[in-house]
Amino acid sequence: MTVESDLFGRLRAALDGDAAIDLFRGAIHRDSITGNEANVVAYLADAMRKLGLSDVTTADFLPGRPNVWGERKGAGGGKRLLFIGHTDVVHVDGWRENWAGTEREDPFGAAIVDGAIWGRGAGDLKAGITSSLAAMALLDAAGIQLAGDVSFAFVGDEESGQPGTGVSAGIKDYVARMEAGEVERPDFVIYVEPTQLAVYPAQIGFFITDITITGRSAYFGVPELGKDALRASHAAMSALWKHSEVISARAEHALVGRSFLLITGLSGGGYIAVPEKCELSLIRKLLPGESLDQAAAEIEAAVRGAIDDPDIAVDFSYPAGRDHALGGTAAEIDAGSPEVAMLSQAIGSALSGRGTIQGAPFWSESPFFVNRLGIPAVYCAPGDIRNCHTYNEHVEIEEFLAGVIGFAAFMARFCGTVD
């Protein structure tokens, strides 16, 4: 028997699947729509203390909105690993109506249906949070002591669906504590966004641009007295679509594809009059290495170049600043690094066909580590991003339990063990 098969044999024999599932379902039961993170943080802090983690700390990143973190100190001589994820979930508008009269009616009921656990936040990302904690419990049950440290941090304000929220205030506070030396830096980070247990060493960047085009209204019978903002917006959109084709043709990233922009909203018009104002919204996808500042400047130049009337004003705003004032930067680490390979192998051994190396088609908070702190980070966790934020949010139980085993195996391999 190989050392690898011996490790997985011990982990599978020691796994208490019911306890891990109960931990997961309990987290879903706690409504933690963005702004209400305290509800689930109290639950997680209690679970972390029961697990015997040391220095379990809760601290507000904004009034009444706490983060929580803690760690398991190893025997010494090993590397330090961090599992991190966001505690907040998106709204549940329409969920009850969609599932009325079924076991899935309660968005926080954590119903078990057809071998999966359903509910808001199941995939995004309470499966990831609880599978990482359950992995530590599994190592204890298997009698495996780590040489290195494993830390856990669960932060708020990642989701952006609620007014005045979703600017990554939670992780900004946590990273600032790390920079100040209050929290120890890890050697490697797993951010537990849902990946179906793939490993994502690269992710896209993004920014949102709101464009306000202001002309001058006039009665419809004398349109020559006005300045038509709606006509100007047509010229702007044509220029933006052409610009999207140009940036898409520049380069293709092996894991995250090509850049583009998508116009996501248009509003404007007048009542039997020349439209005075029109508002556009767009989102720009960026590849690793692309500059947000340069990309924004190109968009502004494209719009201003299309609207050549000096009497029409054009204003730009960027409402979704994250790790950059304009938005969120793209990030990548070496997909062939030993840590990525080790995690891929651990997950693949836990569930056949998983642990593949892919790119994140979303933005989340790993750039705070990769770009700001220079610490390698990946995304990996149970859950399918395609059903998150929908009425169909669920996680397969088999996948969740494989995540528990895979994370435990990676902890043992990365941090080292003590006989």
C-alpha cells in the first residue's frame, strides 16, 4: 500500500459524513444576506471553537458586520495554509414563490433533494466554508497531527446585490490586519469559491462603467433646438461594440479566454420631446496583465470620439471599486506550481475527474492576496457557480464530502504531518 492510498484510506474510514453535512446545513440555515453577516459569523465562531481552533476572533469591519478568523497551530516546521471565503449571500427575492408548496420553499431550509443540499448560499459559498472546517475535524478524527498551521478566515461584503454594500469591506479589513502584523501571513491561500472541485489558479478582472450622456431637451415640433442624447447614445454604443471586438482580438488567455465588454443597460428618453439625458452601463472583462486604468481610458476615448458635439456632455463613473479604485484586478499564479499540482492531486484522489486546472469566469477576492500581498492563491471548493444566485442553488452531497476529504489530504500534504 502506498503512502497516498494509506492517507486516503485513513481519511475515508474516519469521515463522519452526517456531522459534516449537519455543519453545512446549519450554515445555510443562517440568513446572511449581505449586511447580515453577523448571523452566520456567530454560528461559525461557535463551530470553530468546538473544533478547538485557537485565537478565534470576531471583529467588525463595519458597525454590526463582523469577520471571524482562527487557526490550528501545528507542531512546528511546516508551511502555513489559509482557507478563506465570504459569509454573505445574495438576496432571496422570488425564491419562495418559485418553490411554493415544495420542500425547497424556504431559501434557508437546506432541504436535501435528490442527493443534493439546496438553499441560498449553499454553493456561494457555505459548502466551501464548512468543507474546510470539516476537513480539519476529519484530520483530528483520523489522528493526523499537522506540522504546519492551518488558518481560517471568513469575511463579509463580497456580494454586491444590496444598496451601499459589496465593496469587499470585509477582506480589506482582514488584509490590512495582515499587513499590520496582527494576523500572520500564510504561504498559500485557498479561497473557497465554488469550482465543482476544479482548481482555479487564474481569474478574470472587471470594472463597471456608468455613462451619462446629457444633451438639451426641445419640443418635438422643433427638434433643431435640442441636442438628442438618445441619438448620441446610439453612436456611443456602436463605438463600444466595435471596441469590444478590438480588445477581444488582442489576446487569448489559456484559462480565462478573451477580453470583451458588455453593455448591460440603457435608459433615457423624453415625453414628446428631444431626449435630454441617456444613461448607459457596461461591464468590461480583463485578462491577467491588463491595466484597469488603461482599459477605462480606452473606453472613455471611444465614447468621446463617437460623440463629437461639444454641446453634449459625457460623464463616466465607476461604482464597483474592489482591490482597485475602478474595479477588481485580474490575477493568476503559476498553474504548474507544486502547490497547485498537490491540490489538484488531492482533490482528484478524493473524487475521480475533479481537481482539473481551470480559470475562474468570475471575479472574487484572491487578488487581495496575489496582487496586493504577493501570496499565491487559488479558488477551489464544492458547488457549481452556474446555479449560484439562482433559485436552483444546490450542492451535490457526494461532491461536498469529496471536498472534505480532498481538503484534509491537502492540509496533510502541504503542511506536513507529525508521526
